[in-house]
Amino acid sequence: MTEEYKDVRDLAANAPYDQIYILVNTDKYGGGAIYNYYATCVNFNIHSEYVFVHEFGHAFAFLADEYYTSSTAYNDFYPKLYEPLEPNITTLVDFDSKWKDLIKEDTPIPTPATKEFEKKLGVFEGGGYVEKGVYRPKQDCSMKSISVDDYCTVCKRAIQRMIDYYTGK
């Protein structure tokens, strides 16, 4: 990330833009993004393509991280009494406003993380850095683990909605 955001905006002001993406010349793994501000990505790491796609999801479509077991895991990051704003995680407080319309009727909510539901859309516990009480749409997605072309249906819909917003559709 950058501590010199004013300088980034000053530089970006030299050309029209909708999004700012900062490429960092290093082979160290990492990246970051703040919705509607900017994203950063390393460009010489074996996983640079994944980091770019993942951070794009944050910066462009306000997607949440779907992982919950890492050095950035928190137990109380999202209050369980409220629905998170991000479109790809839920506390089930207002699940109707999320991806409930995309789930097949015979899919249990919450959905067990078993082989039977491995490729299906559901409501899987663990997401947004939280192990319990926050749910994600699929067992795996580009917002959860290293996979370049693996946005789930919910994340794809959020990205499409943002594209439609910007293009006036």
C-alpha cells in the first residue's frame, strides 16, 4: 500500500482514469486494495496474476476476502448482528439481500463444506477473516485462495453490476 496517496492522485491526474492500480517492482508476494481508491500488486512474483485479479475484486467491486485462516484472521471483524456491506459475504441477518436468489432450493443453508457441495453455490461458513458466523458463497473462489480465473457466481455478478453501473446500463 502507499503512505503517499496524495502523490498517487497528483500523478494520476495527468490522465483520465476510473481506477488506480499500482504495480510494485518486487518478487515478494503481496498486494492490497481499498474499494474505489486504489489497488496494489507485485509484478515479479509467481502469483502476481492471482494477486492482481484478487485485489481488483476488492478495488473495483467491493468484494470481501473469503479466507479466514491466515495471519490476517480476526474473530470479531464483522459484527454478527449486522449484514456486511460486501456482496460476497453474509452473516445471514439479511441474506435475502445477498445471493439467496442464486441458490437452488435443495441446498441447505448453511451449506456443509463436503464433496457433495464442492462445486455448488451455497452458504459456507468462514469468510471475511472470520471462522464462525460469517459465510461465503462457494467452498473456493479467487477471493479465497490462489486461483486466477475462479470468481464464483456471486463475485462475477458483483463485478458485472459494477460494470453496468459505470456504463449506465
